[in-house]
Amino acid sequence: MKRFTHIILILSALSLFSCGEGKEGFGGSKPKAKGSIGEIVLAIDSAKWAGPVGEELRGIFESDLPGMLRSEPMFKVHRVDPRGMTRMLKMFTNLVYVTTFDDKSGGSQVINAQFSKESKEKAAADPGLYSLRMEDEYAIGQEVLYLFGNNEEELIANLRKNKDRLQNLFEVRERGRLEKALLARKNSAAQHEARNNLGIQIQPPVSYQIAKSEPGFLWLRQPSPTEKRPDISLFFYEMDYTSEEQTFPENIVTLRDSITKTRIFGDPENPNSYLVTEKQIPPAFRNLVINDNFTVEIRGTWKTNNISMGGTYLGYLMVDEAKGKLYYMEGFVYFPNEIHRDALREIQTILLNTDVSWMENQGA
């Protein structure tokens, strides 16, 4: 509670704009924020960006997504000098300002001038204070995050300690932005099949069409991939939950391969083109709790058995103990020689909106 009180005090003490700049400087009514999903504008002095603080920030915002065919950063970061923050740059959806109060460089001084004497004194008294969030500061729908410290040592320590929290802040925010556009129109036929065949509620965008539907299994696919639009498939599978061992990583991979071997083919006319898990790049696993259901996330790469196609995938194994059911849901991407990050974020947004307890909630 003490920490949150201090943050509120700093918020009230922080003078965010110098004279002549601020809300009035943008004509009263604020414009809508701009920027693609996953983009971050990061304002930091060039010397600091080239040093240990910059290295820590790159480890947070530009860390590689796990289980990928090639290196792909979590976010697309545009680093700018604080002295070059134009009005257009300040309109971006995600802004991050980074400074230390002992830094006398020109870029850091521009940011430091936005902090009042009182707020700096509060930060000096509590080295654990390192961040401040502001919403809609320059534009509607905007997140502005200040990361600061009395010196680099303190800032780096706080960044390391809060790496997962900072990543999650923007991951959740960007998923929310994507969700509004992606799930505005849904495929009702696919929803009907999921309810009837698996007893779950899914939220597939209207662009996803039914490729195969049978008891306990549903495969959806976007029918018209292009050079600029990846080929994305989603599939959902249900089985009885009998043992905790079913959630072990090696057993999840075995389950995945057993599903795809008999149901999903790169070429429907060629039964030898079924999907398999690529073992040379080990899948990455993470345990989660989603809607009170124990869940294992898996990220990795796939190929067809005849090695004619390949790509990446993101899956969730979810346990519904009340129903005694285990659900495996996955999205996989085919997009040769292109970035897969945005497609995987789309998959994640759709899958995390799945309600496996839907039948329970309906009183069934």
C-alpha cells in the first residue's frame, strides 16, 4: 500500500509539461493516438541507450519471442532522442520515456525538466520507485510510461526486477487494442460447431472459415492468404482429463502430433503432408491460470511430414477439472520469409477469448 501511495503522490507532484506545452498546446480536443499494434516509441538519450540501461531495455521490449524459426522481437521499438520528440511522435499510442536524475546529458535533461523538485525528492527517498503511467496525455487511447531512477544502478535493478511486469503491461494492452478490431464480427457458424462438438464458446473472426468439423475437433482457416496476409489456421480438440501427467511438456507434444497426424494436412490430397512438431527448435512452455483453469502455453515451430511447408505455432492446453475435460487449442502460421509476430498475437487474442467452461456456465 505504501508503494501505491507514493506513486499517487508523485503523480500529483509531477509537472508533465513546460510552459506553453501540454493539453492546451494541442488545441483543446485531443486527437486519436496512432501506431500499429505492437509499436513503441521510446525516448531516451542516445548515450544512455548505447549503455547498460539501453541493454536492459532491449532485453525487455526487444527480447526474442520463444520457439521461433528466426529471431523476432516482442515489440517494434522506435528509439528517438527526447530533444527530437515532435508533435507527431507524441501522438503515438505507446510512449516510453527513460531517464535518470543524475544524468546531465541533453536528452535526459529534457525529460528531467518534466519532473518537479518534490517528485524527485520522493524518488530519492524511495529507490524502489521507478515508473509512472499516464493515460491519454497527448492523444486519446494513449499509454505514456515514464521509467526513471536516481542513477543508472537503481534504474537497472528495478528494470530487471520488473521485466515480466513491463512486458505484460504492453502485451495485455496491445491484445486489448487488437481485440476490439479483430472480434467485432464473428463467424456464428464456427461458434455453433464449437458449442455442439466441443462444448466450448469461441470467438472466431468472420474471416475464419470452417475447414473441418467432427465430434471433439474443429479446424478453422482463413481462406485467402496473400503476400501481405499470412495463412493462419486455428484448431480445437477435446479429450478426457485423467491425469496430471497429460500436462507435462513431452506429453503435450505427443498429443499435438497425434491430433495433427490424422486431421491436418498441408495438402488434403496427400496424406503424407500431415503436420508434425519441429524438434530441432525445442518448443517453449509456460504455465498459466486462465479463468481459474490450469493452462500450459506452448510456442514452437512446425513442418509438414513431407517437408513441403513449415511455420510457427502458439497453443494452449487447458484443464477443466469440473467437466473432467482437457482442451488443446492452437493457431499455426504459414508465412514464408516474413515476420510471424503479428500473426501470433492475433492467434493469442482469439484463443485467450475461448471459454472452455461454457457448458458449465449454461447449467449443462
